[in-house]
Amino acid sequence: MALLDTSLVSGPLPTVVTSVGVVGLVVLVVSRSRRHLLRSVPICVLAAVALTAVGWVVVEKIWRGFPDPIQIAVYVWIGVGLLGLLLLIPRVVAARRWWTKVLAVLATVVVVATAALQVNLVFAAYPTLGSALGLDAAEQVGLDEATDRSSDPITGSPLESVWTPPPDLPSGGRILDTPIPGTASGFAARNAQVYLPPAYFAPRRPLLPVLVLLAGQPGAPDDWLTGGRLVQTMDAYAADHGGLAPVVVVADATGSAVANPLCVDSPLGNVATYLSTDVPTWVRATLQIDPDPTSWAVGGLSYGGTCALQMATNFPQVYPTFLVLSGQLEPTLGDKQRTLDAAFGGSEAAFEAVNPMNLMATRRYDGSAGVFVVGADDPEYKGYAAQLVAAARAAGMDVQYLEVPGGHSYQTWSEGLRREIGWLGTRTGITA
């Protein structure tokens, strides 16, 4: 287990792998053959630069599938990985001995691995070796066990004051992988990932609060289990509170890894109805949880953070509590006109009718509370957060602002959830 917990974003492993990767690139470049040095290497370098440049143009200028530009460092390391793959071709073709071919292949593997590791350092999507290999996932539970309601639940406020953990309580939570149908919305969502804390499996189950979490774009609900370290954070909180923790429903708010439906009801998909109606209806009908909206919260990272604030401002009766992790100033497809044309029929008024900044300027939200979290090394989103906090306070919300170490990455988002789970637990009725 210690090996699986080895960090991919700090400590010695990233340094060691990068050093080996540099050696691997040297092995692929250096040769006694003048033809390789004067012809093959320059051609491969030019090809890698050209392919990377084409990729940048397609992603950033033509497709524009993401509202924020991808950092240049990501493209640079992708180019390094491509260079390693391209250099493998002439080295293998020219090799006369089998071991030189094997050496070239191994050198290419470490170069590509180094490039992948460096890209991961930008996003921190896989914080440990175990998460990258998919070997540190939480124990799974079936729908039948999760939906069992054979005993009367325990209720009280705060819940911790009326709860005594039984001796046979599980030490950790479990994950339910389940579809949540878009009955009212028609939205074709991917499976949700539901974290059920240890107390959920007690002989007499306490009525736990619910946190609906949303991933970024590009992304998937699974991202909260890997880069977001959801299970580790919730298990740690549960360990300190006798097995109590929120039931966390990581719902799909995009429909695919690269889709951006803007978390509204539009031709891009009826995400607003899905999250405000379909998800709460399914959770209340399927899981034994506290149905009171005061025990419900919504949160998310990046696109999901923007979406969480959209839910909190458009549907405060459903989600009076929210956690915005590096949220955008407004829902966007990259520029205003493209956003209006794709989702709002070109209407500025239709956009303003659902945009949080406009809603907070015209409505009161005296019963709502939230936290805005941003990375200390993320100046653009720090600017967004400052404006959102000011608007939320002017609208009567009880909000806090928190900076944590990191940029626009899972380092920030996992740490933000870890720090604010205590506040969420108090706000939703677990603790006083």
C-alpha cells in the first residue's frame, strides 16, 4: 500500500522520473551516425513541433472545446512526448543489434512517461501512483444494499448529538456507481458516483445530509474519486465524527468528457432541470437520507464550481448551501457571442435571466451560504472569485473566501474540499 500512496505531484518520484526521461531523450538523440544527427533528429524535431502546433491551433482556435485555454506547458510536454515517439522510428530502423532496439524502446517509454508526468503536475489529476493505476478505489456497494430501508432511521439536530456508532461500523465509506435518469430533463447523463459514509451502513441508519458534487470540463464524475480525493477526505471526516459524513452524489453535469452544456436548459442539454429536479428526486426516492433542503449542498470544481453557483442562485430552495472551487465569473464557451448563439438563441436577456452575477444583482439570498475557494497561484480565477464574493455578499448571502496553495488544479480542489468539509458538516446539520 505504501508504494501505491507514492506521490506523483511532490516528493522524489517526479524528480527521479524526469531525470530518467532526460537520459532517455539523450539516448534517442545521441548517435555515432552523422545521418541520424544531421538528418533524422532535425526532421523529428520539426515534425514534433509541427504536430504540436497543429494540435494547438485545432484545440484553441478551431474546436475551442474548453472555455479556458490550456496552458502552454501542457503543449510543450506533449511535444516532448511526440518527439520521443518520432525518434524511436529511425533508431529502430537503423539498429543492427536487438539490444539497441530494446534500449531505444525503453528510452522512448521513459520519455513519454516523463511527458505524461509533467502534464499531470499541471493538473494534479492523479495525485498518487495508486490513483494513476486505478488501484486505490474505494470498496463498491450494490444498489440493493444502498437502498435497503428495513429499519427506522435516527434523526436529530445536530445529528452528532443523537448518534452513537455501533461497534461493527465499517472503517470506511463505499462507492455506488449508478445511473440517475433524466426523467424530467431528458438529459443523457453518465453514471453518478455516490459516496456512502460508514454510518450509512449501521443497523439503524442516521438520516445524513447530501452533498451534490460536480466535476470540471473536460472531466467525469470519476475525477472526484481520483484527483479530488473524495473518499480520503470523507473517510477522514467520518473517522473524526463516529462514521458520520454527508452522502456525496457526484452527478454528471456535462454528458461527455468534452461537452460544455453550460449548466442551463438549452439546445446543448437540459442540465439545469437535471440537477435541480432529476438528481434530487432520484436521491430522495432511492437513498435513505435527510430530505430537508437545509441539509443539502452543491459544490464543484472549475466548470462544476460555476455550475454549483448557478444551481445556488437559480434554485436556492433546492441548494441553499454551496461550495465553489475555482468557478468562472459566468458560464461561457470561450467568448460571449458564441455562448449566446449556442445556448440562448443569441439573446442577452435570456443569458442574464440565469447568470449568477445578474441574479445576485437583482435578488436577495438571505438564507443561502457558501464558500469560494481558489488557488493562490491562479490569478485569473482569484479575480473571478473576488467579484463573485462581493456580489454574493451584496445579495445577502453568508459567504467566505479561501485561498489554498496551488493553481487551477486538483491540488487546489481536493485541498479546498478537505478544508471546508467541517463547515459543510456544520451547515448541513451533522455538527453544531
